[in-house]
Amino acid sequence: MNERAWQYLCQNRGVTRLCHLTNISSMFSMALDASYNGILATAYIPLDNRYQNDHVRMDQHTEYVNCSCQYPNYKYFYRKQDCHKPFNTWCCLFLSPQILLKRTAMYSPFNAARGSGKFICSDMDTISRLFSHPDRRDRLRSCPDDIQAEILIERDIPWSYVTGIAVEKAETAQRIYRTLVYQYGRGCPRLYVAPDIFSNQCERFLCKGLRPQEEEWKDV
């Protein structure tokens, strides 16, 4: 349980969500999984599943799901978006921070892979380190100093904790909605068209204390 970390993030910093980047082929396998396990850590994904995002895991913590805080790590997206052709359309899953009250967690103030995971910390009571740089200036209060900072959630994040899905283009949102709702008869989290959060424009907004635009998509 990480109640102090949850209180600090949500009540003190105004964090409303965690984020997990994935290609939409993986997202569909999560959403349509009969057991509703949702997002599985790499160590728990079947070896024949071709939709793993990261087969290398330089952070050495394959039993944890990697998440960012409030906005996605667009730098990771740049590295990975062309690695899964033809499965290279990506989305960002917005996750309820309530998952911190249900799972063991760790954090890293930088990309968790830096130094092969040497900066990952298991003491969630010190999570304020994510926001401790003395020169934050106007940076959005809910965003860590480093856009690549990560919160690692042990084992899995059930699909019920997915509160929204952000994509770059409206046609991708339409594809997701119609696949989940019309083709499979499943519910669909709120969908958002938010191209700026997938680019360095996101960092520019955050440094000015502004929120990148996210337009909710609705089926018409």
C-alpha cells in the first residue's frame, strides 16, 4: 500500500492520472482479455505474445509495469513508434492513481532504464523527489521535473483502472471505439485526441505551466 505517496501526488501535487504508452494492438489484447487482467508486467506476459512493448527492459524490473505521471514520456514514444511495424499505431492509457493503493510500487526520478535501474527507489515515502528540482519555475505542478520520470506498478493494472485512451488522430479513436463497442460489445473508456502529448510540444506546455489540449472524441 502506498497511501502516503497517493496523498502526496493527488492531494499535494494535483496528479489526476498515471500514463502508460502502448501500441493499439497491445491495447486491444488488454481490453479484450477474458480475465480482465489489463496491463501485465513483462514477466507475466506469455512468451508467444508478439505485442510486448519492450523485450529488453534495461531497468531490470520485468515484474513491474512502467508508467509516467500525468503525461506520457514522449521520448520513449519517439524511440518505439517505428519498432512494431505494421503494429505501430500507439495510444496512451490514462490510469487512475488509485492503483497505488492496491499494488506495490516503486519510482524513478529519471527514465527507469538509466544506469540499468540503479535510480529506482522502493521507498514511496520519498516520492517528492520527483518534484524536487530547485529551478522548476512555472512548470505545471502535477508534472515531475523530468518527463521521463516513472512510477512502476507491480505485476498488473486491471483494465478497470483505465479511465481514458489518448491518441494522435480522430480516425484512430474511431477505430478503437468501433472495435471495442461494435465488434466485440465491450465498454470503451473515454477517448481523447491529443497529438501534442505525443511530441516535444508537451514539454513546452508543461514548462509554461499550461496543459496541452486534449479533445474528447465521441462517436457520431
